[in-house]
Amino acid sequence: MSEEKRKLSKKQRALGLLRVAKITYKAAPGAVFIKFIGTLINAILPIVTTYFAALTTTALAEAYSGDTTAGGRAITYVIITAALGVAMTAWSSLENYLNQYVRYKINAAVSDRLYEQFLSLDFWRYDDKHTADIYDKAKQFANFFGYIFDSLASIFTSFITLLAGLIALLFVSWWLGLILVAAVIPGIVIQFKLSRAQTKHWNENVETRRALNMIEWNMFVIDKIAELRVYGVVRHLLDLRMKLRDKDEKERISFERKYIGKQLGADVIEAAAEVTALLYTTLQIIAHAQPIGQFLYVQQVVSRAMGGARSFVSQINSIDSDIANLFDYQEFMDLPTGASRTTKLHRQPRLITLDEVSFHYPGSKTLVLDDVSLKIERNQHIAIVGENGAGKTTLIKIILGLYSPIKGKVLLDEHDLAQVDMASWHSYLGVLQQDFVKYSFASAKDNILMGNVSVPMNQEHFEAALDRAEARTFLEKLPKGLDSFVNQWMEHNDGTSGVDLSGGQWQRLALARNFYRDSPVIILDEPTSAIDALAESRIFKHLFAEKNRTVITISHRLTTVERADVIYMMEAGKIVEQGTHKELVAKKGAYHHMFESQLRESEK
Ligand code: ADP
């Protein structure tokens, strides 16, 4: 994204802050109201307390110099000051609780909305770089939203503290107020400049941080480390990580260093202003122009007001990049979702039709599917074959509706898939892809039950799924049988460790999950590549024996493919041959060529 667009104007920043307040108010209105009152209390109560403490000092001085009525006044003021002190302590305990409550409410509401939105996006967006960019930032924003609101409340408190201090000083002398304003301005300007530089740096280094995160979180993980070490790339990645980290962090720190001198200058101006104010007050008291308590009052109010100004600026500074993320959050939340897909399927389609479908992935011009037409009838068994990169998986993604064709149509009976509600289509499908999900936090049994979480467990389907996927024998042999965790890092209550499964075992488990779903359409994308050929052959023999299910499979094994009713041979995004195994072998074309060696094997 261009730097132009990233820069926040003052208006945008102010709008952003307002929006934070609005989102928060929607999430927890009561808590926000109490917090608002609380910030006012935080800003004003200390000044009122100081006022009474100053009155006490004056009354004591008067009693000391012989005023007989002053003693009584001093005692009254002490009692009021003490009562205010108790109120402040009580308030700070209550405030602690309130802060936690508000933070919890807000974080929950904001992150729930974020994940809902993430789940409803059109699938092509998951491959889109800009979406990934703003999702990253929106997530970051959502995680810290409660704290951002806290910062907003602190900014408000600091501002009111500064304002209340200023007004309190104006009661003493208008030019004390003027000194204060003149003293805090340089600090404010410097902090704002620093914050702008930091935001710019933050936005310019998104890529660097993403690369860093990918290395730290995706590469240095237990199940990848063996390959990394065998290839000898660990050191190389560590160096790369260091380089990326230095680029990001060092620049940031150098900004801060550049500003140390200026910051010091601003601090000196503030200190000089404070000393001037106190000297002025002292001279006034000596000249008997003001009561003695004035000194305490001015000293406290000036230091509080300056503290308020300082924290106002530093809070604004720290919230700046969060506000930038707010706009990304908003952009992400405003991305269109599949709401326009209004056709709900009420029965399994009898015919799936691809009508002259062409497709390329977003951000690329190469056609991955080129004018593909085919019809899949209900309960037909289809095999899709072809070299790697021919477009088989993409074809399946198009049938699933994860991507829409750039040309042509997918029809489910008479319905255009582009208009069909995704959830209603997917409810008829059981899909097993090569990179299936491993629920590593769950037991083997739960991994299978994830196949259908919309109804209570069906024991009969579960048992059948275990057998059909040939998963029963090895699962029952695990230390805790089917209840074993399938991840070595998980531990059972009695201290037994979970176990890691082999590639083939995982595939059987995932296959069992797919079978447990018991869907009328099963789509399998090389689901048995790591399972031995004999087992695969048995599994598909059973599957293809079922005549009440549509099966679409991608496979490189002849024994699987040859049983299909129709085989589609793909090359470079086109269907080049189609027919039964016998027909295609007789043709002696691309199919015959691809399976030649396996055909010779099977003839032996
Ligand atoms: P097959 O399943 O036949 O091996 P695929 O459908 O996976 O082939 O891939 C077909 C082509 O599309 C390949 O050239 C691959 O590089 C490209 N491709 C696959 N997925 C993506 C993606 N998410 N973004 C861009 N290109 C992709």
C-alpha cells in the first residue's frame, strides 16, 4: 500500500479515537459510562484534595500566629482532606476491577467479530496479499483493543488533568497559567514528531516483520526442524532472522536516540517554568499578597498539570500506531462477505456441471483451468488424473465454490454456484485434501468426530468409518486407544504422553473423519498417497462399491483410478481425454502414456 494512504491526518486520528470509543460503547455501554465518570474523578479529585490540604496549611499557619478561630478551621479541613484521601483509595480499588471487566468485555466483543468476519470472507481472499496484510494488522488491533481503550481513557484523564490544573492556576494568577502553557508546548511538539516517525517506520516495515514472524513461528517448529537441519539451513535462517530483526528494531531505536537531546531540552523548559511559578508564589506569600497554603497548592497543581501534559503526549504517541491499525481493522471488517449468495440448496444436486470454465489465481495471469467442461451425475464415481500442476486440485476448488471461474459457470442442477449459499452446498460434501487439518490438541476419536459436529456422536457411523478407512487396528493399539492424544506434546491426566502418527496413519485418521461425515458427495484429493498400495486399493474397492454416493477423486494409482465410472485426464488446465479405463487404454493416448509403467506392472 502506498505511503500516502498510510499517513494519518490529525482529523483521521481524532476520528479514529472517536471510533474506538464508539466500538467500545457498543460492546459494554455501562462499563464505559462508569469509566468515563472514573476518568473525571481521577483528574479532579486530587486537585480538590490538594485545595483542602492547602487550606489546612493556611489555617495552621494562622493558628500558629495567634488566630484563635483558625484551629477549628484547620481540624475541619484535615477531616475533609482525609475523607477525600479515603475516597481516592476506595476509588482506585474499584477502578482496578472496572478496568479488568471493561478490558474483558471489549476484547471478547472485538475478537469475536473479527473471527466471524474472517470465516465469512470469500475464499480467494485467503490467497490475497492485501487481505493478509490488513488481517494481520486487524488481529493485532483486536488483541490489544481493551488496552487501546484504556489508553484512550488515560488520554482523556491526562487531558482533563492538564485542563483542570490550568483552570486551578488561573484562579491564582492568569500568567501562571500562561507560563504553564508555554512550558508544555515544546514537549508536545517533540513527542508528536517522534510518534509520526515511528508510525512511518512501522508501516514501512510490515514486510520485514512478516518475514521475521514466518521464520520464527513457521520455520522453527518441531515438525519442520528435522528437514531444516538435514538441509543445513538453520544457521542461514538464524542469520536472516537476525538481519530482519536488526533492520526493524535498530531503526526504531535510532529514532528514539535522535530525540533524546530535544526531549531533554523540553524537560529543562518545563523545569524552569515550574521553578518560576514557585518563585513567583513564594514572593507573593512573603509580600503577604497570598495565604501561605498557596505554595503547596501551586506546587501540586503545576506538577500535576505538567504530569498530565507529559502523559497525554506519551499516550497519544503510543496509541498512534494502534489507530493506524484501527483503520486496517475497519477496512478488514468492511470487506464484502458472501452475503450475496442467497440461493439455499434444499436437496443434493442431481447434476454438477462445469460449463466452459476458465480460471487463473488472483495476482497471476496464467490460466490454470482453460475452458473446462464436464458433468458429474449423482452417484457417479469420477477420477481426475494428470501430471503435477495440471490443475486437478484447482478444478476441485472450483467445484467446492472456494474460487469462482473468471469465465464460464459451475451449475448445481439449475443453480449457478456463484449464487449458492456456501454452507448449504458444503453440507452435502465431505472433502479430504492433501494438506488436511490435524487437530493436534484433540484425541484420535475427537479427530474423527470433527467430521460431523452438527449432530451428537453416531456410534454406528463411527465404527463403520474406522473400518472403512482401515484405521481401527493401529488406533486401538495406541497407549490410550482411541482416546489417545495424537500429538506428542499433549499429556493425559495420568502422565501418559500423546503419540505422533506417521504420514500414512494420519491419512487413515483423516479418511476416517471424512467417512464419518457420511456425506452424499465425497471429494478426495490424493488422500492415500502415504498409504500402501494394497490398503488404498481395498479402501477404494469398498468406496466404489457404494452406489449411493458421488465420489470425485484425484489419484496417481492405477488400481484406484481404473475403478471409476469416468476418468478425466488433465494437461495444462485442459481436459484432454475422458472415458472409462478401458476406453482410455484402448485410445493409447495421454492416459495410456501416463500409466504405462503401472499398466505393465498390473499385467505381470
Ligand atoms: P495439480 O493438482 O494438478 O497438481 P494445481 O491445481 O494444484 O495442480 O495447480 C495448478 C497450477 O496452479 C500450478 O501451476 C500451481 O502453481 C498454480 N497454483 C495452485 N495454487 C495456487 C495459488 N493459491 N495461487 C497461485 N497459483 C496457484
